[in-house]
Amino acid sequence: MKFANILKLSLNGLTHRGLRSWLTILGIIVGVAAVIAMLSIGAGMSQSMESQMSNFGADVLTISVGRTFASGPQSGFEGRFQPGEGESPPGMQRQTSQTTTTTETPTLTDTDLLAISTADGVKSVTGIISDQAMVQYLAQTVTVSVEGIEPSAWNTMTTSELAAGRFLEPGETTSILVGNGITNRMFDYNLTVDTQIRVGSKTFTIVGILEESGTGSFGGDDRTIFMTIQAAREILTDLNNNEYSSIQVKVTDTNAIDQIIENVEQVLYTSRMVTSDTADFTVTSPTSMLQTIQSTMATLTFFLTGIAAISLLVGAIGIANTMFMSVMERTRLIGILKSIGTRNSEIMKMFLAESGIIGLMGGLLGIFLGFIVVGVISSIGFNIMGMGRMGTSTSVAIVTPELILFSLAFSTIIGIVSGLIPARKAANLQVVEAMRSE
């Protein structure tokens, strides 16, 4: 029997069981669509996070501070205590039950800057102060992040690019660099270079606008105003003149980033008179953060895809059930075909072709449904999942050609495998017994 005839008999069988065939195909459709949606979401989120993390630069480390610990009522204080507004000095903590909980608020100082600059592998180092501030333009007032920077060092560390104007220069106390989101989305009227706005209690002139880089929880400069550190100290009054919110370090070799981090930590242990157990600071790098994020996303994607694949398993069971029913309904036809010389292998091919077509059709329609789901997720997913838009070309869900081909091949194989046992049963029927079937 020619393959064309085998295929024609398979299609006729599916056509005569119209509703049952479509219900069986539906199980594969849902499974394929779910797998495509899960994998594309994982790929899209990973790419979005990688794009956001790339804004920091692989050769820049960030040192931040802060530590909370609990001690007994007679314990001494560890580290340095920097009392803030409303905080009690050492020795006047409020005792609760058998423990005293103390929150340290350490700061980074010029001493730390000097210590870090001596570490092996450090190319340059700069302090940054940051906080929220009220920004007023015409009749509108919004709250944005403000960062005080040292332009000579910061300009060499940043990966942000200019959309208009120029970067800040040392000594400028009335000029600011503004993120793209502030200029284009936060006010009724777009801000441009040379526009004057009020930040806190002072008026500043915009000398530069950054390219859009992202407004997500992983950073980005879109909602940040940059000014020289001298100007920021007049706006942000929480820190003393020799204190910083964080410190950024440019390294000499990104391939030795782990060793350089260890070098920086060692000099800070000495400078701050702490140990690895009592350290009141943290050194982070975009590379290590990105690796952690990628590992977490891979695990999450694998888990979600496994859940989605369960529906494919249910669909496979549905195909097997349909094919068993098909063999029972066409037992007499099988006997007739065998009596006119049709070989067992051709009978088997007929049923395998039928189950393969079910898998193929389910895969094609599942891919189509998957595109619809991905389109919906791309439209509203940023708000639902709390992810910042990185730009017009970034999507929270990405469907690759490889994923489409994999889904189509996988669904077809599932169909063929699911029909294997029923096809073998049909091929092994005895002619006499098959002819007796009613």
C-alpha cells in the first residue's frame, strides 16, 4: 500500500470521528500553548533582567552598608553605632523580655574610600550619596531619586548614554543630569536641555538627558536625577560631609572580579575594625547578581514548564484512548485490509500516521494559541509582574524559532508514541477474528 493511501485512510478515520478527534487534539493544544508560554516568559524575564543589569557595567563594584542583629541584655555593642534622628545612643536601648534588638546604621566615610583605593585590582573609587527628593516643574511636584556624584570618576564608570546635552563636570553646583523617564513621562510637559526645575529647595538647570535604560527594580537611571556631590549635600541633609550612601569601585580586570572583591573586603575589615562575622557592609557586583538571577530564573522556568507539561501528558493519554477506540471500531476494516494483502507493517503505519496527525495538528494550533497568550502577557505582563520596561524592543515574553520547532516536533512525537501500542494491537489482529467482528 502506498504511503498516500495510508495517509488518506488515516485522514478519513479522523474525519469520521470529528468531535472526538477535535477533543483529543484540544488536549495537545492546551499543553503546547502552556509550554510555549512558560518557556517564553522565562526567556523574556531573563533577557529583561540581563539588560537591566548591563546598565551597571561588569567592571564596577558597589559597596553598601547596614546590619541588624540581636544580643542579650548584658551584651556589648558590636561595630560602630551612628545614631540617627529618634535613635538612642549605646547603653540606652529599650529591653524587651530577655533580648535587646539593635539596628545599626553605619555609614561609609572618606576613610573607607582611602582604604579601598589601596586594594589590589582597584582602578578608581568614588562615593555616592542618594535619597528621595521633591522635584517641582511649573505647577507639578513629583518625588524622584537624587544621586550626588563626583563627575570625574562617575563619568568613567557609567554605561548610560546621552540622549541630549552633556555629562556633568566637576564643580557644577547648579547643573543636573536627568533620567529619560523624568523628562518624558513624569510631567505634563517634556523637559529639555536648559530647562530649569526645582529640586528640594534649590533651582537647577538641566545640562544633559540620559538615554532610556530601564525603570525596573534592578536599577536603571530613568527616574534619577544626578548632581555633583557638593550640590547634593545641600539637598540631602541626612549625611555628614565625610559620609556616603554607597561607594562604587572600578576594577582593573573583570576576569579577576572575585579576587578583587575579596581584596576590597579585606581592606574594609581593617578600616572598619570588623571581621567577616561582624561585617557591616556588603560588596556586590553585577556579574554575581546576574549569575544568581539567571540560576533562579532557570529553576523557576524549569518548574513552571514541568507543570505545563502535565497537560501534554494528559493529552497523550487522550490520544492513546482515542486510538484504542479507533482500533475497536475498525476491527472489521482491519480484517478486510489484511484479507486483500495489506501487511501488518502497513496497518501499523496507518494508525501511527493517524496519531501523528493528531499530535501535529495539536502542535500547530497550540503554537498559534501560545502566540496569543504571549501577546497578551507582553501587553500587560509588565504591570502584573512588576517588571520595568527597558525600551520599546524589550518584551516580557520571547518566542524563539527554536522553541516553535521544538514544540511542533515534540507534540508530533508524543502523538506517534501515544498511538504505538494501539497500532501494534491493530497490526497483530488475526484475519478470521477481525472479520467476525460486528
